[in-house]
Amino acid sequence: MTDIDGLLAAYDEQMRGVPPTPPQGVSYEQDGPVLRIVGQFRGFVSTPPDVGVRGAELDRLIARQRGYFAARGEAVEWKTRGHDRPADLTDRLRAAGFVPEEPETVLIGRAEELAAAPVLPDGVVLRRVTADADMHRIAAMESAVWGQDWSWLGEDLIGRIAADPDEIAVLVAEAGGEVVCAAWLAFREGTEFASLWGGSTVPAWRGRGIYRALVAARAELAVARGVRYLQVDASADSSPILHRLGFRAVTTTTPYVWSPPRS
């Protein structure tokens, strides 16, 4: 077994599924081999590496998830990985009306090798935040960066902190009192992993090392908690930075999304 094989096996065993403490209003529902997450900004379907069903039975499983969220009038994401089985899973998702979003790369790095005192450009300060107002500021920054309504993110972060503040650490980089980058670290109790999320930076502050500083700061927090590995679902923009820092690619991931027809 190669090192990559070992990392992928650990990821499959420890990081598939969902965090142990759902935010208020979020529930987990098992349907055969898949787990539905209900009550977020859109539904989510989590699976093991092999869903264990094939052919028409798999089609019925997919249709049940689509039908469940259709009845709620909600979109749903079925998250796939490049090594998931059966091999025709994504073809069957497409046939059921699920549309692929941009693929990402699952990267894993050793926390102790990534931990360092963050180096920030002049005029930028780093803070760990927990206040609702800061979560709304983060959502406003993300909305501006992506040109979409990300208000749901503020509520999502507020809910996660309220459910278990020890499971998440949210950091903001600020310049002149404005949020220029934000990122968070999600711990997974009982595993060797924590996950890195966020990292979007406003255009005027890109290329100055803020993203790398937030990785280093979160790695320090992870090491302090005894975390061995950091995991990222990395976009095409962030993957090269993370590779240079020492992360290694173990697989790919693609969200397949079904949305209810517009009335």
C-alpha cells in the first residue's frame, strides 16, 4: 500500500459521513446505504465509497432522494468522489437530473508540518471570531467575492458554533476593520482529521500570503488539539498553493445537484 493509498483509506474510514453534532434545525436520516442531511441551505446526501446497490435498485435509491427533497421544495447535493463505486453512479445521477458542479481535489496534509506562526501583510490582523455579527460579515464578504447571495453561510456558521463551539474555529483577516478573508477549521471528534473550509479573499488583497497565513494558523490550532491530518476539498485556484505547502492529492470530488423546477 502506498502512502496515498493509506491516506485515502483513512479519509474514507474517518471522513465520510457527517459531523457528530448537527446544528439546531438540522437532522440526519438514514435511507439504506446513504445518509440524508436535512435542514441546511440545501439538502445533502452522504455515501460510503461503495453504495452497495446496482442497476435499477440504485436508480430507485437516487429517485427517492430527489423525490424527498422535491416534496420539500429544496435542492439537494449528492457528493461523489472519483473512486466511488459503482463506476456508473455519476451516469445514473445525470440521468436522474442531477447536474455536476465544479470538481475539486481532496487534499490531505500533516498538521504538524503545516503549523507555523502566520505571516500577514502590513495592515492585516487575524482574529478568531464567534459573534453572530462576524458570521454575517463573513457571509457579506463571500457574497461580494462570488457575486451571489451567500447569506445562508452566516446562518450556517452561527448554527455550527451554537451546536458545539469546540467543533469549529472561525478566523477572519481584517484590514481597516473590513473582512478581507475568512476561513474556518472543522474538527471531527474521534478521528485523526480536521477540515479546512473557506479561504476566499477579496480581489485587492489576493497574492499577498493571506490564504497561506490562514492555513498556518488553522494548522496550529489543529496541532494543539492533537489532530494529525488536515483535509481540504480544494478548488482549482487553491490547489496549487496547497500543493506547495505540502498537501497531497488523494482523490477528486464533484457535487451533483438537483434543483426543483422553477414555478
